[in-house]
Amino acid sequence: MLVGFSVGNYKSFKDRQKISFEASKIIRHKSHVALKRGKRILKSGLVFGANAGGKSNLVKAIRFSREIVLTGLDKVNLSKSHFRIDGNMYKEPGIFEYRIMVGDFEYSYGIAISYLEKIILSEWLIRIDNSGKELYIFNREVDDNNISHTESEVEYSNIEDRNRMDFYLEGFSENISEAYKKKTILSDIALRANKKVGIFAEIKRIYEWFEDIIILFPNSKYSGLNQVAVDEDKKLFFSSLMSYFDTGIESVEGGSREMDFYKVLDSIPREEAEKIKIDISNAANEHPIMFKVDEQVFELRKDENGNLVYNTLSMNHGNTDDMFDYNDESDGTKRLFDLIPLFYVNRKASLILIDEIDRSLHTNLTRNFLELFYEVVKEKDCQLIATTHDSNLLDLELLRQDEIWFVERQDDHSSKVFSLNKFKERFDKKIDKEYLLGRYGAIPVFDDNYVLEEIYEE
């Protein structure tokens, strides 16, 4: 579980900003809190703020740093990722730190990167015991002479593991290669070591925690819809929730359809689409194949007439003789098709992030989605971070004070992150009205002297 995340010098975050999931002494909504190793950890955090305040950048910071952790610096776009309002910040490191609980331990894991040199300057993994004592599983630093140093404080039960760790860390030490300057120790060890117990298994579990994070942006699409078409349990699940959310869909059905390559591949020249069709058709003679277009995955196979067909969903709105396709549905219903899978894929994921959770959704539907999430994860260690503009969700009957966060643009155009908890509001306070009145900040500030007519006159 995520205990806290901090970020500095990334997009609108100049100075380090932190969001924490450590629960305060508030006693309401007890099901929103998990007890882990003596700590009370929140299961959600909703982030509010004005347009261009920096809410989405908080989600992007986690996605950006996660990609570095998993795949390395050469797989992310470093261009214009620093705090650009201050030109000198290009020379300063970008810093990303996670406080997490994985398995039986709490950890601090972080990286510092150089936008100028395009290398990882520092990386650390610290195990924290119940007394707060810290032990470096590994630590990596680049000194002023641009020489990399690594160390580990772990006491090993056998010489083989000690030698193995020394071997791994040696690759990130003095004579480090250019490739190793851009990759993380965490990924290197996790992908090379295959131990099922001990320190290397511990490192692998932390790597897998990052792998399992789910991140949805407003334009993210669920890639498995065509697989749902042949899964009876998932079709029933979708049918039930689509009915619950009052979309007008009575049931979700599955069927097969011939692939129209020229329609699916309308963005490329027709002769290239024809070549792709021939290649796929030949491959499908042997077995079904997977084909991905714009995040949607198609499983193609040959039918009895030799036509290439794929599975597709159809929606029953009350007339089984005239079923609806996915593209016939409203934007809000399409958004639900992207969100509903979270209720069955979160069995593995420990952290889900949704940017603009309320996009295209009615306030009551968004609220019910959150209430259902809390019910589903009641006995699970699953967390949700979501950004939203919907002030109607600022309701202490729905959320705890410490689950509500604000992001506000400062005078220097940097973003500041802070919790509603700092205002010590009572549980019966109507905080949505107070927010819109500006009590907590993080709302748009308009120029009262602005007169549109004067512009036209000029």
C-alpha cells in the first residue's frame, strides 16, 4: 500500500510536494482505513483544484517515475518535464519518492534524475522496521566528480547472496556503463534474480508493486472489451453494473463480426492496410492471433467460410432485434466501460489512479462509483487516487477529511499540495460551499476588472 508520495522539479511542481495516506485520528468511515503493521492507511485520496492548478501533474508524476523505475530513463520523455517557469530548474534534479508497504515491511524508495545529463543521480531502497529504524537495502549516488557509488547494509545469511548483491551493485559503481546510468537497480535485480525467498525476492515484490499500479487518464481505453465478449462471468458483471448505474443497458451480449480492415486502419494508406490484412490472414490460418489498434485488442480467427472475424460486444437497450454497438453509446457510458474493469482487475493491483474520475459522468453516478469502490475493497489492501472538478464530492458523508486534498497554483506558477485536514473542519461542515467560496483555496481566481467589450472596441 502507498503510505506517501513526494515529487520535486517535475512539471508544475517546483519544490517538493507530498501526498500522504497515513490516516489521522478521525473515527468516521472506518472502512476507508486499513491497519498495516500498526499504521492506519487510507484507501483513497481525492484531489481537487482549479484548471491548470496541477492536479493531473500529480498523476503524471507517478506515471513518469513508475516508467523510469520499470523501463529506465531512455524510455521516458525528459524534454520539458522539469519546472519550466524557472529556466535554471533544468539544471536541478527531479526527485520522486515513494513510501510503501509491501509484504511484511515498510519501505522508502526513491530516485533523483538529471534532466541535463539524462542519467539517474541517486536511487535508494530503505527498509523501515516498526521502531522506525532504517536499513539501506541499496543506495546509489553520483558524486561531484560524476563517479557512481553503491552500498548495501543488508546482513546476509549466506556468502552466495552477499556475492550476488556485490555483483549486481558493481555494475552501478565506478565504471558504470552509459546504459546502467539510465536504468534502476530495482529493475535490474528484480529481472535478473529468480530467488523465491530472501532479499532478492523482497526486491522483486517491490518491483511488482510498481508493475501492478493501474493509471487511467481521461482518454485511456480499456483494451479487453473484445475479450469480455466471450467471458460469461464478465458479461454478467458488466450487465449488472450497467444496470446499477442506470445507463439504459439491460444486458451486455457477445458475438462475432467480420473484420473490416479498411475501416479499422483508416488512418494509413489503403495499400498498406491490404498488406497487413494479408499477413494477418495468413497467420490466422494456423491459430487465432491478437491485433491491437488504438488500445483496443482484437482476437482474430477464421470462421467456417474463411473470413477473418473477431469477438465484439453488443448492448441490449430493450430491443434484442436492434442491438447497440459500443460506438452507439454515450460518452458517459463509454467512460464506465473503462472504469468498471477496475472492480475485477484490482484483485492484484494495490494502487489505482484515475485522472478526472468525473469525466462525462453525472455527479450521482460518480458518487455511487466511489461508494461501490469502498464496498468492494473493504477487505482488500487496494487504494484509489482520483482527481476531480466535481465539488459535490466534497461531502464528509462520503469522504473523510484526510482523504480530501487540494492542488493550488502559486504566484510563481508552481503547484502546492495540501490536505483539507489542516483546516480542522468539523464532520458536519458543508465543505463544498466553503470550497466554492474560496475558504480552502485551489479555485479559479478571475480578474474582476476584465471587460470583454473593451477588447472588441480596441
